[in-house]
Amino acid sequence: MITKVGQDISYAASLLREGYLVGIPTETVYGLGGNGLDPVALANIFEVKARPTFDPLILHADRLEKVNPLVHHIPKAIQKLAKVFSPGPITYILPKSQMVPDLATAGKPTVAVRIPNHPTTLDVLSRIDFPVAAPSANPFGYVSPTTPAHVKAQLNHKIPYILDGGPSSIGLESTIVEPLEKGIQVLRLGGTSIEDLQQVITPVKVSNSTGGNPDAPGQLPTHYAPETRLRLGDPAKHVKKFKPSEIGILSFYHLYQGIPFANQYVLSPKGDLNEAAQHLFDALRKLDERNFKLVIAERFPDEGLGRAINDRLERASAKR
Ligand code: TXA
Ligand code: MG
């Protein structure tokens, strides 16, 4: 199968209607989209991604009215969040209705739903009458894609079309939240910060679990992982064991002396965490392509999107 890349929204919508998979742009990362109510399309998503079927998918819609038939009800707390943050980088875990196939939810009684904030994909979603299941468009366990080229590099020949919506503006997956009796629980740190959530609702519990049987099953300890060994910490402490040329560095805003500048990837020279998030996955891929013996990533400030960046770097550097 030839994988085309283009900007044809109506073609993307018709492929989805016919049961094919399409690479779709979102503000967080690119998704591998398919009809979320069609078990065959869902099975294809798991196959193309080599994703275990115990890991449930997120269903995407262009507006809340289209979410209603997929869920039993939408609790007040989530309605309140949706008013402020959707469309945007946030996913809600809600009690599912009969309509949602078990394959989409891995047999769970809940379904993950999201309204992405990307004009191209919102347009596609508005043209179809079913939700689009879309995991990040990368092989299971690898770094998520933030450009059409990233998707093509890994899923070439496996899907017919990648819809080009430019680079993702947020660069980190959505924050996943679940309603509690009081407040909410964050199951995955992501593009909507804890601080922003707390402006709208309290308390915000964070259980960004990393165990073997986590609440969000995709949140395994090793995830977002490049091929090259990655360490998280102070580069100055790790450099001694290697020649400077054997090391790659991922840093927030400054360059390290004694290591070739060409081996260093600075995510935001002006020290902006949102900009750093936007560039994170692209930099991890570029570093991976250089075949260094070791990549050392700085720990980011534990605030705003810095928390989600650290989370991804922790998983990417976990022992395999
Ligand atoms: O930003 C995003 O959310 C991107 C874009 C494409 O929308 N999608 C994405 O999907 O990151 P994926 O499949 O890579 O991650 C979905 C996460 C997994 O960790 C999965 O375990 C969790 O959502 N999840 C899905 N359904 C769930 C449920 N019912 N309960 C708890 N976690 C769930
Ligand atoms: Mg993913």
C-alpha cells in the first residue's frame, strides 16, 4: 500500500467512512485514526501499532453532543472542565454506553473521549457521524509523532493516507482525567497543566501511575522510548564515562561546555516550557537517529508542562 500525505479533508473523511485508517493531525500529537464504532477498523489500529489489546483507545469527536450517545452520562465536574478546556489537550474517562465496542475500551466499563483542538481534524470529524478512535500514530512503546514526516517514517505502507495539518502545537499527549466523588483524578499528565485544572476544579489528585497494572493501562513504565539509551539527570555527572562525541544532550535552555554543540538539542533557548514541550518528541527522534552511545536529558522544572515533560523523559529512560 502506498502511503500518501496531503491536505484533502474530504478524502480523509471518506477513507474513514469506508473503514480505512488515516494519520490525523491534532494539537497534541498525530493520531492513527479509524472508525471508533467499527470493530474491524479498531482491530486494524491495534495491528498497525502492534499494540496489546488490553490498552484501550481514545474516541475523538468534534463536539460534546456527539459524545453523549457514547457515554452513560457526563458528570457535572466533567461538564465544567469541558466548558473551559474542550476542544483542547484533555481526555475524559466516562462510563460507556452499549454503543461503544469492547475492543475500543479493552473491555472496561469506561470510555476515553476527547475533542481535539485542530481545525483540520475538527473539520474531518464534523463530516462524519461516528467518533474516531485514535492512539498516537507510532508503533507501541515508541516516541509519539508530532509531524506528518514522523508518521510516515514509521507507518509507511501500513495506512493509505496521512492528513497534513502541520506540526502539532502542543507536542505532548492530552491530559487524561477521571471524575471522583469530589474533584478529579489525573491518570496521565499531558498538554493541560495541573495548575490550569486547579483553576477550574479542586481537588485535583494525580495518580500518574507507572506500575505494571496501572489505571490507564497505556501508562507502562517503559513508554515513549527511543532506541538509544537515555539518562535523565545532570549531564555534567554522566559525561565522564564517555567521549564527548559519543554523547547527545537534551536540555531546556542552555548549552554545555565540553560537548560538541552539534550534539546538543536545546528545546527552548528562551526558557519557555510550552515551547520545550512542542519540540520534545522531535528532538528525541533526532537524537535517536544520531546513534549516540548515550543521550542525557536534563530534568525540567516541575511546574506547568514541565511535569508532563519529566514524566515522558522518566518513561523514556526507564530500564528495559
Ligand atoms: O493526545 C492524545 O491523547 C493522543 C491524540 C492522538 O489524541 N492520543 C493518545 O492515545 O495519546 P494513546 O492511545 O496513545 O493513549 C491513550 C491512553 C492510554 O494510556 C490508555 O491506556 C488510556 O488513554 N485510556 C484509554 N481508555 C481508558 C479508560 N477507559 N480508562 C483509563 N485509561 C484509558
Ligand atoms: Mg501513545
